[in-house]
Amino acid sequence: MSQTRTHSLSIEKIGGTSMSDYAAVRDNIILYPQQRYGRAFVVSAYGGITNDLLEHKKTDQPGVYGLFANDDVDDDWRIALDQLSLKMNKINADLFEDESLRIQANAFIDERIAETKQLLNHLQDLCSHGHFSLEKHLLTVRELLASLGEAHSAWNLAHLLQTEGVNARFVDLTGWQADETLPLDEMIKTHMGEIDFSRELPIVTGYAHCQENLMHTFDRGYSEMTFSRIAVILQATEAVIHKEYHLSSADPTLVGEDNVVPIGKTNYDIADQLANLGMEAVHPKAAQGLRQAQIPLRIKNTFDPAHHGTIFTEDYVSEYPQVEIIAGMSRLIALEVFDQEMMGQQGQYEKHLVDVCDRLKIDVVTKDFNANTITLYLDSSLKKAKRLAEQLEAVYQTATISTAKISLVSAMGSDMRIKGLLAKAVQTLYDQAINVEAIHQNTRQVEMQFFVNESDYEKAVKAMHSTLIEVHDHGKAICEH
């Protein structure tokens, strides 16, 4: 697709929590504002469905995939899939007042679930023989199961909107019963290249089956990659993500709804910093594609449609230096490696430590080192951190390795070159009797990180937000537009 798009086109993604409230999606997104075309919507599965299909995102409680992957004998995964089928039918019953349409909706998803069960049964039988390994097929199983969630929600939304007089089109990128697997870009062009966006409203599955195997690289961030590539391939003028909250100056549950303020504008650099703390406004790789194509990204609150939301661009810098966001991670593990043999070999030690973390699938949030000490700040369970320590002790027999629970509080802004800001932040924590265990700030001046005791996390966030942001009384948003 080489032609330049001459009219406005907005590619928009709707998150799972928002999708679970059809009235809000219809009234606050699809029909707001009045212009309903010139847009395409990439949708997530309904809230909780992907947890049931794969595993719970926060607790790791196994869903159908987890049960199938870890148990090749019992019927647990079949029971879970049957229960999920009933849950999806219940969602349909709540959404479709028209009985004939509800029957169609149930038939659509029931057929896919039945075929999925049949395929998994065949695979299980095949892998009961010694010549075949289930492990080699698990990524395909994971993708197959994930596709059910977005197929369900996209089909439903397209057909519900049709009853509202909207010329909606269900666009199925899941590759269901496809004869061949295409590259992602070709998949998008094949299914969306000929759509007349001035007269049709595409409702697109967030899962896309393609040669790149999105789940292998992005796991549950696959829908944002689909969304991003559609925006790039179709040369969108804007990309929009609809969430159930504003991207705000802090977590309102910590500092209070009345004290936070939405972020009106910021840049993709800040999006990366947030992602590093596990607070993804958008997956970093998805943001990379939008940034390279110079497509602005807007984050909007589904339940506050009149608010302009937050716009990310590549080149935005605040008009004057300021702190825009107080964020953090309440539970980290600090793993310290002290070894006097390290002197002059810090790079080798660091590479080995990071390689072991990658192998154990432990996320390194940040790290620091001096002449003979490296400290890794890990987003990890204590169990995994201890396993890491044991493996390091076996290699570095002269080293002293210790772990400690810790929290990270971060101040961010597109430009924080403010004389005395670091001193002011430290003084704020001191005034609250909070001891600073470690500090990070580099020359780019877009983030300051403070490591404090776990028990002081909430108090530290409140104090820094009050001193560094609330005092400025930003109003409707930090940088309105």
C-alpha cells in the first residue's frame, strides 16, 4: 500500500475493561463525537477472558492454556474450556436483546471453542507418543486460545453496532482456518487495504495470526502491536488507546482522586520510562513503530469522553522544566554482588548477571555499580531472586551476595532540568522520616529514582506528589491542548 492517505484516519484500540461496558463504548467512543467514520477500532477481549484463556495476569493462576500445558492426563483444561464457553454465552445473553442475533453470537463462538477443543484433543493424543513433544507446540496452542477472546469481542461489537445503524465491519485477523500464514503487514493489507473508511467502521481483532508469532515476542502485548502496525501500514493521522482511567500525575488510589491531574502532553521517552516500571501506556515496541512513523498517540479515558486525554509525540518538551508524574514499584528485590575481584572487570560481571536474569526470566528494572559492587533492582519473586543468588554464588565464590526487599519511587518529566530539584525531593523524603536507600539520576534529566523501604512506599509517593506536583495547581491537565 504505497498511496498517501489524503484524509484523516484514526486507528483506535479499546481495552478489555472498557469493552466490558458496551453502553460506554457505544456512547463515549463510537458515537462520540458525531463523526463515526474515518476510524478503525482494534479491540481486546472482554475483561478477564484472556486470564481465563491463558493465566491470570497478576496471580499466574492457570487458565485453559496453563492447565493444558502442565497436565497432559486429566480433564482440567477441558472443564475450564467448557466453563469459559458458558461464561462467553452469558456475556452474549447480557449484550444481545434480539434472540436471533444472540443465537448467531453463541453459534459463532461455540463453533470456535468446539474446534479448539478438538484440535487440543488431537494434539494431546499425538504427544502421548514418545516421538512427539508437546513443548514444541505450546506457543501455537497459546496463540490459538488467545485468538478466541478477541474474535468473540470483535464479532459482538460489530454486530451490536450494526443494530445501532452503524455500518460496522468485523475484520478477523486471527487466521481462523486460513490456508497460509502471512507476515503481519501483509495480513493487515489483505484484510483492510480495500476498506472505504469514509463509509465503513472496521472492528478488528486485537490478536493477529502471522508469521512473526506476536505472542513469542510480545506475549500479552500482542494487541498493541496489531494496533500499532495497522496505524503505520494505513498511514493513520492519529493513534488512540481507550482505557478505563486517565494517564495521571500519580496513582489516584494512593494520592487521592482530587489530588491527581491528567497528563495533557508528553513524549515517547516518558512512555518508555513508564513501561520500564511496568506501567505501560503502550508497549515499547508498539510505541517505537508509531514514533518512527511520526504518528501521535493519544490515551483517552473511556468514561470521561469530553477530556482531551494525553498526547504522546516524539518531540514534545514541556514549556518550562517541571515534574509531570510520580510513579513507582512497591515491591522490588535489590540483589547486591560485592566482590573485590571485580575491580576492572565490572563489564564482564554485569553481562553475566544480566544473562543469568534473562535465562531465569527475571526483569531487571535498573542497576548500579562501583569499583567492586553491582546492585540489580529486580521485579521478581523472592524465590526467583534466591535462585539467582545461588547460581551466582556457584560462579563467584569470592563474592558476597545479598538480597533485600525494596521499593522504587520515580519522578518523571519531559524536562526536569531544575536547579535544586534533587535536593528538594530528598528533603521531602527526609521531612517524612523516610530513609533513601539509593538514588539514580542521569544527565538526560527526565527521571529521578529513589529507592526506599517497602513500608515507606505509599508515604513517599504521597509526599513527593504533594511537594513536586500539587503545589503547581495545574487544573484540568498538565499542559492542556
